Amino acid sequence: MPSEIRAMHRSDIPDVAAIERRVYATPWSPRVFFDELAMDNRRYLVLDTDKGIVAYGGLLLVEEDAHVTTIAVVPEVRGKRFGLAMMLALVDTAVANDAKHLTLEVRASNASAQNLYERFGFEPVGRRKNYYVTEDALVMWATDINTTEYELLIASIRTEVVGGPGAMTHATER
């Protein structure tokens, strides 16, 4: 399944919103995605395959921090490293935009997502009560993402995605 990670376009929003509705109990509306794309300090990416968009993710950039606003993978293709590839692209985008730290919230019950984020150096630093309406969120941070040490961590993860089966190209320019 040849694939490419690229900047999200307004024309992608119907497909992204359809995935959003499938994946999240309280999905963002298409209007939220349109509004997000219109902001200069936001970066949204899609993972596009010959079967259509199978994953997307977004960042909010504020000074030296990048906040992962959303990330989702179509349920039928989970476990095929698309989430890993999207996280790599989000990290690359954050670093390219001079971020030094990454943060995100994740459902307290979502162990598989937490494991993925921990691979990228995220550590839990707090909890937000009822962030997901009926469930708490763990607040996680990865610091010093602009260092050689972090670059080596990312390089080791990248070997799992680049050059392997279903290798992806990465075109994240906005």
C-alpha cells in the first residue's frame, strides 16, 4: 500500500471528518478542521494511500512548544505502523518549526497510545479530570526534542517505517 504523508488540504476535510466520527466519541466537526487549517500556528498532516486517507494528525505551535492536537488512524489499518509514521511526521514538523518540547493529552485508559508516545520520549506529568467528558486525560511531555540525543531516538524509530514494507514518503511542507 504505497503511501505519503503530506499537508492536509481543505479538500481532505470530508475524509478526515469521516474518520474523526468513527474514531472519537466526541468528534470535531468539519468546521473545526477548517478553522484549524486557517491558523498560522497550526500544522495538519494526512497519511494518504492508494486506498485514501488512513491517518491524520495535527500540531499547535506556541513559541518553543508543540502540542499534538489530534492524531487518528482508521481502525482497519491499526497495527500497520501508520500511527508510528504519523507521530514521526509530527515530530519532524515540530522540530522543523523550532519546537523544543512536545505535549499532548491521551485517554487514561488508552494504553496502546500511551505506549506509542512513550517510545517518542513522552512522560506523564499530570492528569486532567474528565477531559474526555467521562474520562480523565494523562498530560504527557517530551522535552528537549531539538537535541542530538532525541535525534538519535527518532532515527532508531524511523528505521521501522522508512525502507520497510509499505515505506512512506514524507512531504510535510505547508
